Amino acid sequence: MTNQLKIIIFSLLFIISSGEIINNQRDFMVSTHLSDSIFQNYYCGNIDGFPHFKLTYHSQCFYGANHTMDREFWNDGTSPSTFFYLYNYLDMLNLEIPQNFYQDILKLTQDWNLKRMRDILLWDKLKLDDPYGVGIDDRLWYAISFMQVQNIIDRQNKTTQDFFDLANEIFGWVGKAFENNICGGGVFWDCDKNYKNAITNHLYIDLGTYLFEYTQDVKYIQKVKTIADWEIGVSEMLDTNDYLFIDGIYNNKNCSNKTYDKWTYNQGVYMKGYLALSDFYNDPKYKEVVFKSVETITQNKNHFNHNRLQFYPYLADKHFVILKEYENNDQGETRATFKGIYMRYLGSVYLYTIKDSSQESQKIKQYIEKYVTDNFNYVFPLANKRNSYPFIWNHQTPKILQAITAGTTTTVLDLFTLYDFIVAVNSNQQQNKMQQ
């Protein structure tokens, strides 16, 4: 069955079940082409202090849609975070946020017809063979983006809480997929309750952290703690040999059947929430997981340690480590943004180390600065004539074997945005020292 036929059938079923007649396909497919909206209709001007943002993003404004493969529903939910992180960095540095940039963020969110999004994201009949995805995690990607939009709207002195309301409702809906009686806790990935994985639980932690920060209601951080304690304890999804998370566990008799893949994004999405837990409960064990994981990925202590998230361009330099996806053979759009998502959340750790003057945090801060700088310097020359970037960050990989899509270039944009932020932070710190 073709994807188009699936979409037609799903649309008809949805119309019948909802009792509504949808005259405009765009009104129904509110998110299917969201990435194209970002890349083609978004802001393409200069952003002071972030010189590499325009270089990569400008190409995506014109070429992004031509590069996309079979983009997935969840990617349309998380792609805007690239731009929301940039907005936050600009705001933190007190750099001018172009009015067009803010207006285009709002224009982007108009594609999110929230009533229709609610019907789609909270419809419990969605299954994995539907054209929308759909694991439970798919809804969480959108909810996190909704909270990021809400925070931006609030900074502009707006009064609507529509994005918070929907994100909060999704949080409650996903909470129904939590079960202690199966595998000792955690949230299921699928509506059929066959699999509990790291990414769904990580996203639930991240969304709960956003909701706690927004409302200061402790019920959110308490739920975050429940999931985190399960992740690093009962579930055995955290490999304490390297402090990396495996993909997940199946619902069999004793939950012993596990998927041991260690994808890059699974090592990032939880970190903001774990750091918040350490601060709120004054418990260092959560921060210890984050810092040890960062050290595993950013530091090369042994060239022959078989760390599949590291690529070593020059064996003579033991400290030159480039981020690599766990499996490079599958360059489909599903995994195109994984490394970028990791870089976004690595930025959350970097923000934490800026505020925390402890010796431990400052060591991690230096690790991140060198790691991101090395990655930037190595990846920057990989651009093609359109300033688009490949899936595999390796100069030795023949171009004919490289997938280049909107997702792969957005991943590099996440790296470049974090690099520009680090440069700006250190420049500001240096200026402050000179003024003292």
C-alpha cells in the first residue's frame, strides 16, 4: 500500500470518526509539511552574533524541500526546536532578535492548528501503521515544541496559554501509558503496550521539566523523578559501564528482551531533566549520570574502546573526537536529526555549567567547549555547493554514499548554533574580565 493511499484511507476514517467534513487537505495535514514551512518560509536574514546560522540555514530556505526523503511525523514536531534554541541563546546574550525572526516563529506556529493538532495527537486509536507515525513519543516531540513556543510568546508579553494547555494535556495523556506492573515502571512507547524505550521516557522527563519550570508545580518534578529513578534503576536501560542508554525493553514475561542500540539522541534528551532533578532534590546522582555520559562521548581515552558514538579523524590526536551515529549504514530521514538533537541537549548541559562554578562542572564545560569546537572545525568544510551537509561527518566517505537532506543539514545547524553560542559566551566573559 502506498503512503498516499494510506493517507487517503486514514483521512476518510478520521472524518467518519470525528463527524467533521474537512474541505481542505492542508487543514487536515496540519503538520505533514511543517519542515518545508520552516525551510522555505522562515527567516533567512543575518543574525548578529551567529554567523554560521545564516550560512547553513539560508541554503535550507531554498533547497530544503528538494532534499527531503520520506520525512516522518515526529521530525516535523522536533525540527522547530533548532530555531527555538537559537532564539533562547540570542535572548540570553542580550543580542538583538530581529523582529522578522520572531514574527516568522509565530507564522510557523500558525501551521499548528491547535484544535486539529489536539484531535490528532490525543486520538488513542493511532497505531504504528498509520500515516502519522505513531509511537507515544511522537506526541511528546510536539508537546516540547509547544512549551518552547509558549515561553517565547510569554517573553513578548502575550497572554495566551494555548500552547501550554495542549502540552499539559499531552503530558497527562502520556501519563496513562505509565505502568508499574510491567517492567517495574516507565512509560510505554506504543499504544499496544509492547515496548518501553528510552526516548519516550526521556521525552516525558523533558516535557515534565518544562512544565515544572513554567508552573513551579512540584507534581511535575515528582513525576519526572519517578521516571528517572526507574530509568537508572529498575529498567537497566542505563549501561553503567559507559553511562549510555540502550534503546529499550520488550514486554515479555520478565522484560529480559532488550534492544541494545545506543542512539545519539538517547544520550541527550534526558539531560536537562536530570540536572533539574539534582538541583531540586539536592541529589548528585542524576547530575553524575549526565556528566559521566558527556565524558564518555566527548573524551577519547582509548582509540580501541569501540565507542560507536565516536569517530577519530586523526589517530595521532587522542583528544580529537567527532560525533558519530551509532549506525551509519541506515541514512534514512528517521535518523537524520539524531546527532542534532544530541547537540541541542548538550547545549542545556553547557548552560548549566556556566551557572555552576563547581570544579566538576567547569571540567565538563571545558570538555564541551573543545568537543563542539573540534566538531565544528571538522564538519564545516563538508558543505556542498548549496551549503547543505551530509549524514556522515567523515571527510573520507565518498559523496556518492552520503545522504543529504533537510534533516541532515538541520543537524549541522544545531552544531553550528551551539558553537556560535560558545564563542559568544567566551567573548562576553573575556570582555567582562577586561572591563574589571
